[in-house]
Amino acid sequence: MRNILHLDLDTFFVSVERLRDSSLMGKPVIVGGTSGRSVVSGCSYEARCFGVHSGMSIKFARRLCSDAAFIRGDLEQYSYYSRMIGDIIQESAPLYEKASIDEFYLDISGMDRFFGLMKWSHELRNRIISESGLPISFGLSANKTVSKIATGEAKPNGELQIADQQIQDFLAPLPIRKIPMLGKKSDQLLRSMGVFNIGTLRQIPLPLLENAMGLNGRMIWEKANGIDNDPVIPYEESKSISTESTFENDISDPHLMERLLLSMSEKLAFRLRKKDKLCGGITLKIRYADYDTHSMQKRIPYTAFDHEILDTARMLFKKLYSRRLRVRLIGLRLSELIGGNQQLHLFDDTEELGRLYQSMDYVRKRFGEKAITHAAGMAVYKELKNEKT
């Protein structure tokens, strides 16, 4: 029998800000950009009482809760605490998955032979709270779906175990919006069918749901019935995406190499965003004409933006390219991948930047990765072919 523990940091961004400034305790706090063009990236429970929620425009949030403390987010700090908690979990858990910057799944199946699972989970949670100073909640059950829902019911700063025989009774009265991955359109469709809670959803015949919602109908029906066989995917820092170029002719022009890095960063960042991923590590590799190979890695605040990845890649290149010899190969690798999207990065007053990335990604998804690129990187591969030894 499987036992899956889901850990979720409570109002993560707000909790980090309160750790840095205790005067924010008990007050409505809204984290995001600080202009009306920005969006809410996180808010306290006190702010939620006024109707504020993530994704809402800061301008509208100010109307709803004008007395709130509005704070520009600091992704570097949030990444620091996320990694700290990941390190604590890694020391204790046999198998864990970092699902996002503030969310973790642990497969602790079989540990009940040696430990009381609830006791072990409680001690891990206490250790995280003690060492990080941040509130965290958990749900413990037979699979990811039920554990995640249980965590939501345990919040704020609580614990909840749902045994196998309790799953159906636990899920039945809950509103359908509690089902993970249930989108707005699916929610509206089900409500139009008179389905408001999970118990009612369970009673709908599977063929009817599949007819109304396609393949998504089966997934929702299974989750409503507490069925979820998705494994906990081990989190490894080696988990990565990468690209590299081996040149037909060894090159020595550093400006040409930096333009190649732009093209590589652009390609890898798009692939991150397409998969709703963020990266927390960047590695640059250089192989010289004599096959001497060097690499350098740097941890960064989690990102999926071209320009942030490129800035680090350029910095690594300037440190690494020291021999001034001709280069045979350049490689770029993005590691420490977690779930997330570029919304985390809209702490600056740059709504236009977010929209620009969304527009470019729309064009690439429709017409291919090379449909739109930075001008400086457009002809770089053609130039590399023409580079003479």
C-alpha cells in the first residue's frame, strides 16, 4: 500500500516577508509588483478575507484592501528558503519530488514498518518549522491527489491524515474546485450540469463525463473517486534540459559565441515555459580545439525568462573563457527544474514584459520554435558555418 505525504508552505511569499519583518504579522499583506500594472503573486489570509487572490491585478487588489502592506516580491529570497526546505526533506525522506517552489511530495511507503507515519511526518514538519521559521502544512494519504486535497483542508499550519477507508467519505462533501488540475472551464461546465461537490461528481457515469469533457473527463472522474497512480518522481539536481553546438570549424570570436548563447538561452527558456517549468541552476560548458573541456555552474533564483538565463550564461562565459584558444564546442544546461511559470517573476512593474513573452510563446507554439527569435541570434548558425579556421 502506498503512503504519500504532501507538504505545502503556507502563503509562502508572505511568510518569508514576515520572517524578514515581524511587524507584518497579523496584517493583510500582498506580494507582487508595486504598480497597478503588476499582479498579485501571493497574499496573506487576512488579505483573502477582502477577496484578494493570486493572479488579480494589484490595482484591483488595492481597491479591495487599501490598508494592506504591498510588497515587491524577492524571488532570490524565496528560492533560498525553498532550497533550504528541500535540503531538510532530502536528508530525511527516501524519495521526494519538488513539485514547485513551495510544494513537495514524499513517498514514504513501507516506512510504517519502522516508524509511525503520522509521527514521522509530524517530526519532519516540526523540523522544517524550527529550522526555517516558516509555517507549513501536510496531508498524508494513499496518493498524490488525496494528500494534496488533505493539505488544503489542513491549512493553515496544520496536519491531516486520510486513511484508505476514509477517502470516499472525506472527498464526498468537498466542492469540486478542490480537485487538483480542475480548470475554470471544467468547473463551469460541471456546475452547469448541477454538479457542485465531489460526491455528486462521483455518481456521474464515466462515459457521460468522457462524452462531455473528452479525455479530461476520465482524469477528473478518477480524482473524484480517489484514484491516482501517478508516482512520486525523484527530484534530482541532475534533472535538466540542455543544448550544445559542436562547430564545423573551431572559432575564436567571443562576440559570436555570446550571440550563440543568446540563441541557446532563448530556445531552452521557451521549452521551460512550454512545460510550465522553472530552472534553478545553469551550467556552461566549453571545449577547446585541443579537446580540453571546462564547465562552470551557478545557482540562480528560479526562472523561465530568456534574459535572466542569458545574463547568467554570459557571466559564466566571461569567467570560463580564459585560455583565448579556439573553441570546438559550447553547451548550456538548465538544471534544478521545478513546476512553475513566469508569473512568479512579475514582481517588477513590467506587465509588458510578461505579455511580450506570452505573445512570443503563442507564435512559437503555433508556427514552431524558430518562428520568432531575437535579431542578434537569427543568423548566428549561418555565421558559424562561414567561420574559417
